Amino acid sequence: MHTSDEGFELIKKFEGCELEAYQCAAGVWTIGYGHTKDVQENDKWTEEKAEFMLWRELEDEYEHYINALVTVPMNQCQFDALVSWVYNLGPANLKVSTLLKKLNAGDYENVPSQIKRWNKATVIVASPVPTLANVTSPAPVVDLIGVTSLKLAPSLT
């Protein structure tokens, strides 16, 4: 199965596009729609290259993880949603997730609640600044001054 055009557009919308390389909160050089491989300071892309690289990354990597790990049928919307989830949280998190266990058991009804568990960010700061740990917004708007790493983790609530 492959990401649909609608799924691709949704990922683009959620990711946003930066055409000049920047360091994310974890200090990783990033460009385009969240691309991090081989990015260097001062890199610049066109919108066309950012879209091409997103398509390539989804096809070459993220779709493969889902096709390999999910053992039950999914409709296109479910597949697109899982591609977006894995693009953001990584295949290692999918492999060990209760989400994957429930999905592969055919427990489709409980998959959305498992996705919602992954809505917290743990932030480690380099110096004393207001604590940003366990930000609960799925798309937090926070001041990240002094942040040295950002790790998404499942909510315990």
C-alpha cells in the first residue's frame, strides 16, 4: 500500500515546510517537511525539492515499515494516518507500541485511543528555565530557550 495524494497533502500541512536548514529543538539540522538526513547548516531547497524528498522518504522508508509490521488489512485513510504517525515518531516506536499490538489483533476501535497516548513531549533543558516537560498539546507552542533535546513519549494519562 502507498500513501494517497490526500495523505501526502495532510502530512505536508501538519509538518509545514522550511526551505532553509534550521536546527530543531533536539539540535538536529532539518529542512523541507521535516527531512533530517544529510542536512547541513546553510542548506537551501526549493518547494519542489522539499515535496520530492518527502515523497521519496515516505515511499522508500516509512511505507515499508508499515507494510512490513502491520499484519491486518487497512483502508487508505488508516494507512495514511499510520504513515503520518510513523513519520513523526519513528518505526522503533511503532515496533514496540501497544498501538501496533492492538491493530495487529484486529482491535481497530482502540487504535485511535492508542494514537492519542503519544501526545506528550519530554523536554530536557541545559540550564534552569521553566519546565517544559510533559507538554500536553499535540502541537505545542512553547518557548524552547535552553532546550537540548526533545523526545516524544506516550502519555500515561
